[in-house]
Amino acid sequence: MGIISDQLYELIMEHCQGEDYSNPKNALCAQVLDRYEISHPHILYKKCVYASSGPNDGSTERKILKEEVGVLKHPPPRPSMGCQTYGNYLSYFWANNNLTRKALGIKKGSKDEWVRCHERDLPYSLDIKSTIKYHHNMTLKGYRALVYSGDHDSVIPFLGTQSWVRSLNFPIVDEWRAWHLDGQSAGFTITYRNNLTFATVKNGGHTAPEFEPERCLAMFARWVSHESL
């Protein structure tokens, strides 16, 4: 995407060999990575705090929120209103609103407060490092699959998704081409044997439907109706 210069790329390759880019131990690697400042869920958006449960910035919420929700145990950090994640932040208060809980039929005292994502405390004991063999087995059994990525996502870049799709070694049925919506390019797609379709969503971020709902709906509607993208 031309986000970093060739020189910075070469420095990263030189100093970060074998390093975990999210938590580098090598001081030189950490130093060059500090120059790589983007919003990872969408490379064109401003870099914002992740609005999920965790340490709060200590800000006082509006009085009406406290009256309707009560004291929250895991209030998330508050992003600025110009951030894409601000809606996620508000969803925390909506989901824990007494009226919302009543409308959903949640009996008082039966459930603790809702949190959007408790990343640091997920109750699992098994971690599957790769799901490629499962995708391979399912598609060989004839199940149709649509794999898609937003092309502006750097959390899980589309090049990585494309790489594991290609690793399945299925023959190509329909070559790489653009797909369109309202006469405009909406992304690119390629179709493989065994009913496997891979597509990118133009301007899509990490959660592509959140950033490009119209394009994602058109993509899914065509696929689920057995139409060509």
C-alpha cells in the first residue's frame, strides 16, 4: 500500500528477524517499528484507542448513563468521537442499560454486566495454530466457501489470507478479476475448484462489513444466491 519507505522496510528486515512485531525484545527492532505508526484495523483511519474492556482513562460519564446503567465494573477506555471505535464504546453502555436488559428478558441478578471483548481472560484450554487443514477438508467435501478480506486491513492483511487460500492448491476456475457495484470497482475476486471463492473488499478494514456494509452485503448476497461476483 506504499505506507512505509523501502529504507524503513529494509531496516525492519535487518533488525527484526524472528521478532514478534507486536512485542519486540530487540531494542533496534522496537526503535524502527516505532516509526511505523498507522491504524491497524484500517490503514487510512486515525489511530484510536481500542474500545474494549480494560483500563479506563478515568473520565466521568454523562449523568444519565450512570443513572440508567449503574456503576460499571469494566468500563472501556473512551475514544474520541471522531474514532471508528466510538460506536463500540457506546455499545457497552447500551448493552448494560437497565431498559435494554429488561427488553432482552435478562432477569435481575442472573447475569453480570456485558463486555464486548474480554481478550485477556478467555476461558479456553486449546489453541489451534492453523485452521488450513480444516478448510481443506471441508471444501473437499463439497461445501461452498467464501473467504474475504478488506484490502485496507493490516491486522490480518489480505495478502496473508490470499497466501493460505493459495496453499490449498486448488485449480483456478475463474481468474483474478475486479468485481463491481454500481459500475464502480468494489474489490477483486478469484474462484477455485471445490466451490471456493476468495474476494477482497475495496476500502474495507479489519471488520470489512463495518467499514463497507454496502459492498459486503452485495458480495454476500450474490454469493449466497449462487451468482458470480
